[in-house]
Amino acid sequence: MRILVTGGNQGIGFAVCQQLAIDHNCHVYLTARSPDRGLAAVSKINESIAKFPDCTGSVDFIPLDTSNDSSVAAAAKVIRSKMLSSSSEESGDGSENKNKLYGIVNNAGIGLNTGSSGDIINTNLYGPKRVCEQFIDLLDDEHGRIVNLGSGSGPMHVARSSIEDKKMLCSPESITWEYIEQHVKEKINSSDVYGLSKASLACYTGLFARQFPNLTTSCVSPGFINTQMTAGYGASKTPEQGTLPIMHCLFEELEGNGWYYGSDAIRSPYHFLRNPGEPVYDGVNPFL
């Protein structure tokens, strides 16, 4: 089972890569902007894999900067070549069918204490869109899954929005890319561009799920995790504690497509921040 993880050199992305390789015996394509950091992360995971003799998982580094069109396209080309070569060795006929990607985890993101407004939108919204568009033909078209890393800041952005915006932001069944881009354009100079980027990503998740219903696409909040991005903000949970909803959306049977899940892996609303333990969201948009 092959899974691509963006931003896998540190934080939640690294924890996801390590768990996928060791706990789920996956072949992981760990991507990062920095080759040095990416290769160091792969080396560290390989050291952990060596401690488990029965583990058949593995990890491979691929340079990928989600904020750059050319970088994403180049990474897709490299992985396509690797999968074709592997399939050819296993089947002898050059078939790609046996080695499609099972999943993509769009983890790479910036915000809070990193990046300008334009950088945050480019990385957190357009980055996953680039990856989805470049890698969609490499995904298993029957069982493929995509998990986009959202944030509790997304629902908080929606909660502060106008009623008219709430109607659209909470309507994945009718959201359009044109609306998402217009909303971003209007709000990009607001005080919470990070929340804007993550709310927009959840909207894109719903849109993508409508466009490609054969794939299972989800958006999740990992919770308030202590990473480089949140340093100094009081987060206390470890990156390993932030992987629960990601693994749930990758491997468990899901009742819907394009949904947003909270840090406890329960379907959550996008018009307010649902805390773990609170009732599951029923999917009703209260603003229509």
C-alpha cells in the first residue's frame, strides 16, 4: 500500500509517515522542501523500522514544495516513474495497476508564526489543490483516499463570517471554486489568514469530493499540537496524538465523502468549533 505524505520531515507529517510504515506496513513517499531534512527524516524512520523485524513498511524521500507548480509536477513525474518501474519488476508487463497510490495526506502547511498572508494561502489552499490535480491519475480510482489537514481555526473563521458567507462555507454540496477564490480575495487582508486558508481548504475538500466521487476525500483537524508552527502558543499535545483523525480517514469505513472530522475522528461542523466528546455533526446547514 503506497501513500504520499507532504511535509513529512517534521511534526505531524513525520509522525504520520512513521506510523504508516511501522504500524500499517505501508510504502511511504515522504516529501519535504528541504532534501537534507527529508533525507534525515527517512533515516530516522528507517532506524525505527529496523527495531521491528516483522515490519514490511518502507519509506522513500521525494523532494516536493507544495507552493511551487513545477516542484509538484516534478515530484509526480518521479513517483510515476518509480511506481511504473516497481510494477514492471513485479508483474513483468509494465502494468501500473498493481502499484497505484492508495492515499495522499496533504499535511504540508504554514501559519501562525510562519509566512506572509500570500504565502499562507498559496501553501495551505493552493498547495493541496496542486497535489490533488497532479497526482489524481496515480491514485487507485476505486479505493483511493485523500486526507487534507485542516484546523480548528477554520470553523472559527466561519463562525466570524457573515450569514451570507456562512450559507456557502457550510454548503459543500454547492460550493464552487469561483466562490472560494472570491472569498479568499475579499478576506486575505483580515487578521486571521490562517483560519481563512483552512476554512477554504475544507470547502475545497467538499468540492473535490463532488468532482471525484470515486475517491474518498476528507478534511481533518489534528487538534492543538505542539509543532514548530505552534511553538509559543501553549500547545501541549504531541504530533503522535494528532494522527488519530488522519488514520481514521485513511483506513476506516467512512459514511460520507468530503466531510470534516475533529481531532477525535468524529464528523464535525464547520460553523463552530466542536470539541472532542460533543455530539456528532448531523450535516444540516443551519443557515439555509
